[in-house]
Amino acid sequence: MLIVKYPGNRHTLSTLEASSFSRVNYNNSSFTRTFGRISATTPNGALGGMIAKLTGSYEVGISDSDGAFGVFLNDAAGSPFENTPAVASGKVTVMTGPGGEYETDLYETVNEDNSALATAWSAAIGKNLYVSDFGLLTTEDTGSGVVGVVTKVPTANNVFLGFKALI
């Protein structure tokens, strides 16, 4: 889930690539650790709070630490009991442009090799954020380039990570 505190640009021109509608998020062998809200009830595909990348002319997909374009505003599958505009139109909203401030419950809890994060979330205020191979925010330098800065750390009482976007 993405909570918009101060919006950047709402980019609505892009079509979501087909694989970003169907990528399995739960019970995927690539996801061997717990990420915020990913559970058995999590829909497949891009999720609000994941990082988007350009994959073609006006086409976006889930980032794999190779380029970042913005942050997905909503789940590709839509929310329960609401209409599903992304499924109907193939279009998704991506928050772009530096300066937007957001909170998300989707972020890495360990490095990609399952080792401990070098910078624990509890000590991450002001630290740089990068994109993991799974399209999630992390403090691990994955070579993606800096995509944001931590403004609020997750706690047991409030699991949302606050960040200022630089993409």
C-alpha cells in the first residue's frame, strides 16, 4: 500500500507490461522472506508501493534494480470491492518526479542474499534508499542508484516506512 503524504506527479500515460499483472507475489521462490503485507491473500502483479521502471515506450513494469521511474500508486489487480481500472484499461498510475513524500508497508527486511541489512530500519532516518531485484525499497546498495531518502522508520506499532522520492 502506498500512502501519499505529499504527491509528486501522477503519471497515468503508461501501460503496464503483461508480466507485471501476473507476477506471483506470494509463494514465489524469489520471495523467501517476509515483506510488509505480502501474504496468501496478496494479489499477483504490481502492488502499490513497489518501484516501477520503464520497459518500453509509455510502458512500465516492476523494477528489478535496473532503473527506476516512479512508485506504483495502486495494486494492478485493484482493491477488493472497488473497480479495477488497471485491468480494464491496461494503464496504471505511477507517482514520478523528485520531491513526493510517501509511506509504504512494502520494503526489504533483509539483503537480497538473506543476510542482515547493513543499516537496520531503526537507524535509517536520512539514509539513502535503493531498489531491490523484487521492486521493493531497501537500504542495500543494489547498484540501482539512490531512489529516495528515509523520513520515517517502521516500528512494531506502525509498520510503514516513510520516504522522500528522488525519482
